[in-house]
Amino acid sequence: MDPKELELLRVPEERELSQSLSAILNIPLLREIARKIPPKQWEKEFYYDLKAHSIQATNGLIQPLEEIFTEVRAKLGLSDRQIDLYVSSDHPLNCRYYGGNSDFFPDIFCIGSELVERLNKAGLAFVIGHELGHLIFEHVEFQEAMSLLYSSRDKLPLSIKNQHNLLRKLEEISADRVGLLASGDLEASIKAMIMISSGLNDNLLTLTLDQVINYSHMILEDLKKMKIYPETSHPAMPLRIAALKVFADSDLYRSIQVGKPVNEDPDLESQMAGLTSLIKAYPANTQEYWTMMAKASAICMIISADNNITQEERIGLLDIISGFCWCPDSVLKNILQKGPQTFLEVAVNYLRMNNPSKIEEIVGESARFIVRDRRIDTPEYEKYMELARNYLGMEEDKALLALVAAVNVLNKI
């Protein structure tokens, strides 16, 4: 397939969030540096372990699997790329992609031995296509780049960690679409997903495809009532099944199947918006939620202090706000449209009663926003002081000290 057509399979929300994070952190440069660094000892040991204790699907050792792998790679335009496929018993009901480094070792796929034994051809094509989707969309880019700055995901700043949590879930939905394209069989694809999730053989799954999809929607309604934000890397299986069915019924997928010109599909993404609402990065902790709302509202007010900025320009500043306080775009737009003052008052009243120390955190975050480009604009400064005094109840000298502290932090970078 043409790379441009494959890119259309990617969930637009995932693409936009990835681009936003990339711009905030300069991911391409960090990744370029990371890929030039010789592999760590544990990476060498991992690659040695695969060679020593797994079977590589090459040279006819596992011919049926190798043939499926070759067919899927050809279908996705990856025939010329070096990719090693291993069968391993370490994770017998899973398949994983490990991003390679052309200077040291290739891209690696590890497929569980039980999957190879129990899935039919279409199911294996889905699993392999899914993992190749991660490769096509370069989903390891963030992890490679961040490995330079942080020893683990737990060390990430909360704002970046929340964005990455959402990004990983959206990436799985995008990869599922590539998997379905590789398989061409919705039922086999969904059965493969259920097998990986539950460990069941498909002969024990007595439900029809329609019944499975109806069951998934029923569970989704139950999950919506819980109103929590799970930090797992994958979306709930019922959500993935429902999302894959929506994609299978879309004009985009049908066009690909019959070889017609492929275009964006607004109707598909409109339906997806209702499903992905379950994986938005609202903090599960109530105090974190209102802290996020307070920071977002305060920075929205600071941005709006310049009367020369148009409404369109304010909307365009959403990515900048996200760089300082992670808040879903839909919430930021709502804050801007309805007016941030009310949101800020409600958030501050809650925090003042439940965790007053968060007020200083909001002042500090606002101060860092003011000096972000080493220039303090007068309208923004005046609005910041007004916020500190009238909304956050902070004395003027403390607000000024927070501003000086923000400048000092910048000077150390």
C-alpha cells in the first residue's frame, strides 16, 4: 500500500496528539540522538536471549508462519525492510514489537507459541498486521526519545505522562485497523483479540460475531458509569472490538478493500469520538482533576489578556496550553467558549477547602507560562497579578517571588 493511504488508517486524534507531544519535546531530535547511542547491556542480552532460546521464522523453519508474515509485509509495503520474527514461549498468548536500530539490530517481532498453534491464517495475519502497524506509525518514537531524559515512564512529568497514557491507547486502535487490513476478516480478527485477552480457544466462544459486538457495547455502557481513567497501556477489549467494527463498516475501509482512491472519512471519526471518550485523560483523582481545571482556566485567562488576539488565534494556542497543563482539547475549547473565570472560581473554591497547597502550584504554573519565551508581556503580567490577587488569594509579593523563581528556572536550562 501507498504510505499516504496507510497514514489515513491512523486515528486522527492519535496523529494530532503525537504531533503536539513531538513539538513540545522536540521528539525527532531526541530520537535521532537516542538511535546513535550504542545499545545498553540489557538490550544486548535481550537480543542474545532471543537468538539463543527462541525460533526465528526464517529459512523455512516454520514455513506456514513465514508465508503469512511474507504476505502481510508485502500487503503493507514492507517487503524490503529488515524485520526479524521470533516464536517464543515467554509470552505464549501475545505478540510484541521491539523497535530496532539499523546500526545495531533490526526491528523485532516476538509472537507467542500458543498463538501460532491456535490461530488460523486470518487471525495470525491480524496479529502480525497489528504489530506492523506500530512499526508503520513509529509508535516506539516517544519511548526511544524519552529514554534519554527519564529512567522510566513513572518519572515523566504528570502533564506529559497523562498525554502519553492517552496516546498509547489511541495507538492500539490505529494498529488494530492495520491488523484488519492485513487479515481482511473481521470475525477472525475479533476472535484473535478475545483469545489474547481471555486465553480462550475460539471453539469455546459460542457467541456469533453480532452477539460478541452487542456484548461489547453492553460492557462499554457499564464502563461509562464507572467514570474512571485507567492507566493501562491498552484500551478495554470491548472498546477495541467496537472500534474495529466501526472501522470495518466505514467508507475508508471499503475503499481500500476494492482498490478505490482513499480519502479521509469524517463520518468514521465522528463515530469514533463517542467510543474514545472512555479513554480521555481526565485524572481519576478528584483533586488532580480540579487542579488541571484551575491551571487550564488560569492560563486561558492569561492568553486572553491580549485584546489583539482573535478567537481563532486563541483556539490555535490550545497546544501551547497543553504543554503547561495537560487538559483534553474538548475541555479547553469549552473553557474558552464559556469563559474561564467561572471554571477557575469553582476549581479554586474546591481546592481551597480540600488541598490549599495546590493554590501555590497553580500560581507557579502560571508564572512559568508567563516567562516561557524569556519575555514578560505587560498584558499577561497584569492578568497574572490579577489572578493571583483576586482569584487565588495570594499576596502580591508572593506572586512576584513565584515569577522570579520561574525566571531563575529558565536561566538554569
